[in-house]
Amino acid sequence: MRNLSSTNSSPLARYSLWCLLLLLGHLFLIHLDRVIYDLMQGVDPRIYVFFRAVTEIGDSKWTLVPTGVLGLVLFAAGRYVFSNYRIAAMCRWLSATLFFIFASIALSGIAANIIKSIIGRGRPKLLGASEFTGFDPFTLNANFHSFPSGHTNTAFALALAVSFLIPRWRNGLFALAAVVGFSRLVVGAHFLTDVVGGAVLALVTTYWLRRGFASFGLVFARNGKGEYATQWPGRLLPVALGRYIRRTGSAGEPAPRRADAQKKAAPWTNA
């Protein structure tokens, strides 16, 4: 028996196999979307109300407006108000950090809106009338802007951008972003693949944006191994904040307790 890979028909065979796999994968995902959508229709009304509130976290206005305004204020303060070098540098770094968060959400959101208009996938609410996940490419009709999910896109862009700055928060941030994505399924605004597509798009654009900021010497620095870290103001800020919290907590302790703590810390003073 001849090996198919040794014949001239092998490229065509491989191409046909990939096309078949893509077709089967597409059909499977369409079926999975419909199954998940049907399951969400039977959710308890109280759960629906809860996730209706949760889904608002993914509205980009709640992050774009405060990060943009506060970023401008800190930039002006670092440039024109403070004369102390460290304070001015901290303000400028914080403003650049807020602009990074702003740009992460804005860039991924713009990309999501462009893809929505090009693909034109019908939203789940159209299933009741047409009974299939229809497409209307190159449309401005919001009813055909299902893919990708904009709220999920915003939530994951915010989670990744902040986790770059505070890595210890990464698990919690992504868990919250996943809850926002799930809320889009519960409220019937998107299909499962829309949610996954929004999350993937956010991750891609935010990783790319971090690389761009680092190349301009903003917020991040890249070492010889290709690893990213925040610049010195970002590393100094948590230390200063921790010292301030400890100092404030120590000042608020009762006098006898502080005295006992000092004796335990330096017992030789009683000798």
C-alpha cells in the first residue's frame, strides 16, 4: 500500500482534512452555543437579576472615564505642581499607568467593535424568530454585533492590565472577569463563543500594548531575558504604601500594647 504523503495528492488530502475538521469544529461550536443558551433560559429569576447587575462591570465607561481623567490630573501634577523629584516621578508614572489601563480597554474595545461590524453575528435574542445563528456581515445593526462580547473584552483587558502591575491580584482579577463573561450568557446577550472570543481578543491586544509601552520606556521595563517588570516608581509605591499602613496601624494601637510590642522586639533594654 502506497504512502499517501509520498504522492502528489497528499497536499490536497491534507487541505481537505483541515477543511473537514474546521467544518466539524464550526458545527460543534454552533451546537454548543445553542445548548448553553437553552440552559441559561431556565435560570432562576433571582440569579438573573444578580448577574444583570454583575454584567454592568463590563461596561467600559466605568473604567475609561476615571482612568482617563485621573491620568490627566496626575500628569499635570507631576509636570507642573510638584517640585520634588521623587513625588513628581511617581505622579508621572501613575499617570502613565492609568493611561496604559485606559489604552488596554480602549484598544481592545475598538478592535472588538470593528470585528463586530465585519462579522455581523446575530445575537441570541434573534433565535426565537429565525431559529439559527445568522450572520449579516458589514452591518451597523447592533442586533448583529454578537461576536465578540464587548463586556467580556473590557473585563479581561482590565484584569490583565492590572495584573501586569499587581501580579498578586491576577487570580482574583481573572476570576472576576470570568464572572462578567458568564453574566453575558445568563442575561442572554451573547453566545459562549462570543464570550471566549472577547476574552482572547483582550489578552492579545493587552500583551501587545505592554510591549509597546515598554519599548517607549513607559510603565514597564524589559530585561535581557525578555521578562517585563514595572519601572522603579511602580516597585517603590507598594513599599511606601505598606510602610504608611504599618505606621498608621501602629499609631492607632493603645499605648500599653505598643509598649509590650516594643519590649518583645527589644528585651535587652530592660537589663
